[in-house]
Amino acid sequence: MIDVAFLGSDVRPAATAVVIDVLRATTTITMALASGYERVLVAGGLDQALGLRAEGRVLAGERDCERPPGFDLGNSPEDTLKPLGPELILATTNGAPAIVGAVAACDEVLLACLLNEDAVVRELATRSGDILILCAGTNGSVTVEDTYLAGRLSAAMDGPKTDAALIAEAVAAAYPEPIDALDVSAGAKQLHVVGLGSDVAYCAQVSTTEVVPRVARTMGEAAVLEAALINV
Amino acid sequence: MIDVAFLGSDVRPAATAVVIDVLRATTTITMALASGYERVLVAGGLDQALGLRAEGRVLAGERDCERPPGFDLGNSPEDTLKPLGPELILATTNGAPAIVGAVAACDEVLLACLLNEDAVVRELATRSGDILILCAGTNGSVTVEDTYLAGRLSAAMDGPKTDAALIAEAVAAAYPEPIDALDVSAGAKQLHVVGLGSDVAYCAQVSTTEVVPRVARTMGEAAVLEAALINV
């Protein structure tokens, strides 16, 4: 069965979970691994991220969309395109709890964004068992952009689908171009307000990388992401 | 703000809540009031419904979609078209907790189905403050049919809308006719399996009545529904 959960807190058991936080956590993690970071440590809060700081670890994150004081980088995907060390710590409010929750409920956890869409679809075609596409949402609210990508992934797969998957596919069909879906979202509007509107266009690019982040292990409340071995 | 919650358990505060359980609770309650029942007592479980039984109260409900032993009627809207007494008790698994939860969080609670769609839109146009369209869902799962009607209601209203409302509107736009949205749903398939497929077509009728059920009060875990005074 192919299922979609609209919020990270709605996670349920499945063989494979695909976590989505288009604006911006899963996009940033994907591009960090694509750019040469060996792994990304995803932490829920700023304090937790600071606690993971160590030699060779670059600290990235956001508070109200912007780079917090003392952090090396913000949460913009473009901030990670030149690796500053082997490991990236990313503090993300909505992505981290969704990822950690998925690890607790599901056998394997992958991450998707528009930039690795085709690669994720090919990875999923090699898996058996139930697939849960888990939208992180924002602060407990459902988002258009996560649901939109969930629908694109569902539509690209064969198999029985839940009502939630059909709802997501309707959202995917409603917007001709990814940027249209992102632009109507509350998350994109907030990024424009704080001067990070260019992140929206960046996150709307489709299938520019083959990297599919996969949870290798957890460290307490944090998750360790590495690039999945590509099935070609 | 116009907002949509995809599950009864996702209720949040609003001036006005509109609860939807297209298949079949809110359709049955609407048609019972339209047919002449003075009020409908909505109970969560069969035992709770049996506990409300009294002189002049007709007992309706379902277990696995079918009429339970000892009940006067099932949960088909057409069962209520000839009133057998002044009050109907309706045992409904998903509708009742959504309605009672909405009463706890919101100032006023109305019920919508396709059959009273236009009347609900006109009622809402007279209200001020935030509107929460609350889909009951089925056993904790999101349903296409409830989200579809939520989207139709949202699309018929002016005002700022949340991402969840935009998602529902995409679902409304995806199906040319109401019966198309209902037919793809897991709930409709289950009704066909148990021989109640005619309920699906009945619940897909649009704006055949002016009655808008409104919660007048609660009785413990049950809600008392009466027809709202129509604003014309």
C-alpha cells in the first residue's frame, strides 16, 4: 500500500518511509550530501545542534528562517554547496522530529525533495512492502509544498493507494509547475518576507541530483543521514 | 482565516466549525432533520446510543456499516426519510467524536454534507471570525470524500486560506462530479462490499435541502443537533 501522512506527527508503521520537508530541510540535506558532506546530523533544536558541535562538524540551522547567532550557516540549501568539513549538523524544527519519528515506526527511512525526485522514485521501485510518504509540515500545520511532492511521488508509483495518497495526487495535478505549488504556500511567503525568496526557486528545481539521503542511525533525538547506495 | 482539518482529532479553536462526514453521518443527520425529526442525538458508540434510548427516540446506527442487532434503523440517510418519532439517536463511530471535539474547541458547530452545501455556504457568509472545516475521517484515516467537500466549501468562500484549505480545494477541483470523488474513496468501496452502494449515490446529491444542522448542546459524550434557523 502507498500511503501519505500530511504531518510528521501522523507517522505510522511501514517498511519504507520517505520524509519530505521541501522548504527546506530535506532539500538542504540532499544538497549537502550531493555536494560532498559525508553525513548530515539532523537535530531538532538549536541547543541540541550546539551539543553536537565538534571538530570537523559544520553547524547550520535557522530560527524563524534565519541563521542563528554563532551558527556557521543558515538553512538555505545553497549554503551547503561548498563543504566546510566532513559533517554537517543541521538544526531543523520540523524535519528532525519527522525523521526521528519515522525511524521509530518504519524499517527504512529515505528523504525526498524535488531535486532528487526521480532518484527517489527509482529507489522506491526496488523496495517491497508498504510505503509511507511522510510530510513534515510546519509547526503542526499541513503544507502545500510537502503534499505536492508527496502526490508527485505517489503518482509515479504503481500499486494500491490510500485516500490520503489520492488527495496528495490531486494537489500534484493542481499546479502545472513546482514553483506554482511552492509560491502559494505559507512557507514560501515567510521566506520572501525574510529576504530568502531565492531559496523557494532553488527548492523548486526538479531532479538535479541522484543522491537519496537515508537514515543510517540515530543519536538520541538526532538522526544521521548518509547518501543511499544508488540502485542503477 | 479559512482552515481545513483532515481528521476529527486535528480539531483546533475557531469561531465556527463545520463538521463533515459525507459517508454517512452528516448526510444522515441533515436528512433526518430535513425529514421532520426535531433533533438528532449523536452518540459515539453503540452502547452509548443504547443508553440514550427512551420513549419517542428512534435508535439508528451501524457496526461495520450495517444495522446492529436491536437497532430500529441503520445509518443510511434514506432510513431517516420517514420520521418514526420526534428524536433520532444516531450511533456513529467517526462523526460523534469529531462533533463533540469541535464543540469543546469552537464557539459554534455546524454540520455539512453535499446535500446542504449551498445552505451551509450561505450560513457561513453570515458568520464572522475564523472558520474551521473539520473532516471526520474514518477510523483515524483521512478520506477523499470529506476533503473533497471541504474543498468545495472553501472554494465557495472569500478570505485568507491556510495551506490545508488550498490542498482541499485542489481535491475539489480534481473530480468533475461529486460521485467521482466518492467512488474512488475507501469508504464507498466498503459500502459497495456490504450491499449499501446506493447510499454512495444518495450522498453525492448536491444542495437538495436548506437544512443546516447545528449543535444545540452536548449531553456527556453525545451531541444534540437541531436545524439552524435559516438566514435568508
